[in-house]
Amino acid sequence: MNNNRNTDTNRRAVLWDVDGTLIDSSEYHWLSWQGALAAENFPVTREQFAKTFGQRNDEILRSYFPRITPADIARVGDAKEEAYRELIRERGIGLLPGVRRWLEKLKEEGWLQAVASSAPLLNIEAIIAALNLESFFAAVASAEDVTMGKPDPQVFLAAARKVGVVPASCVVVEDAPAGTEAARRAGMRSIGVLSSHAELEADIVVRTLEELPDDAFDKLLSRAA
């Protein structure tokens, strides 16, 4: 994947969030957090997990342990992420409805595609490898590329730079309110997928990507022009 392109105003890009958009691995996140926190004698509940799902690890751990040190954040976070990747490798993962069709269609039509996620790079690479998606993505923007999580637009702006596409020519696919807000702040159009939230504020909102009309992405950028 080429992560250093010159910006070209004729290029168009789709920037994909991962969890709830490409895949649903919330159960794997729950199991890996449960195990990592049990090792710290912290019996996390499903309700606590749900409230923090999608946040950065440092934010999650500080909500549980207000006085946690940076070293312990790294240690516990690394244990959680390794357990998560092991679940991906052992149990596999599937794409959400409509995703593969759109990955293929967008590639055929000349759109550049990138992953833009707050997840660690190793997690994203494990998911891409498990699903054989290497040929679809020109770049990956991950937790290592940002200092602020969504709704800050950093991760989407980083992904746009990596594929060399101006923000106004990017369409974000997201499943979370913080993600669609980050897309708005980045000056990008967005498609919201109602996989994990009851409602979203986005340019187009669908229950699954199977519902999107064939010209959905083209029309979004035509509307922005």
C-alpha cells in the first residue's frame, strides 16, 4: 500500500471505518477486554463495555482507572489487542452485508479506497489479511497516525493525505455518531450504516450497504461540487 501520494484534485476516495462498517467484531472486543481487565482484577460489565466501545484504549482505561500510568495503559492495552488479534486469526471474521460488492464496484470504477480507523495498525492488518482485502486498499490510517480520536477529524484527514485526495473528494463510510461528525469536520461526505446505533446524522443513512443505489457514491460528490 502506498501511503505517500501527491494530492490530485481528479482523484476520488472512499474512506472506510472498520468495526460496524466493514465487519462486526464487537464480540471479539468484548471478550478481549473482559480477559485483559480480569487480569487486573477489574470485572468489567457488558454495560460498561458498551458505553466505551469505539473509544481509544487510553480513554477507555482512564475511565476505569483514573490514576492509571502511561506504562500500564500500554501494558493492558497491548494485552487486550493481542487477544483480539488471536480471536480474529483463530475464529475468523466475515464482512457485513453489501461490503464486498461495494469494495469490488468502487475498485472497478477507479475510486481509491483506504481504511480510516482508530484501531491499532496490527489489528487492521490482521483483519485485512483474514479477509484477503489487500488488493482493495491503497492506504491505512490507524491509531498510530493520530493523537485524537473521533469526532476529531484527524484520522480521515490522514487517510486522505495518504491516498492523495482532497477532503472534498472523499466519502466516509461510518457506523458511529462520532465518525460521521468527524467526517463533517473534515469537509467530507458520509454514508452512515445503522449497524450499532439507532440513528445517525450523515448524507445518506442505510441499515446495510445492500440498500445503497448503484450511483450513491457518485451522487454524493456531484452534490458537493
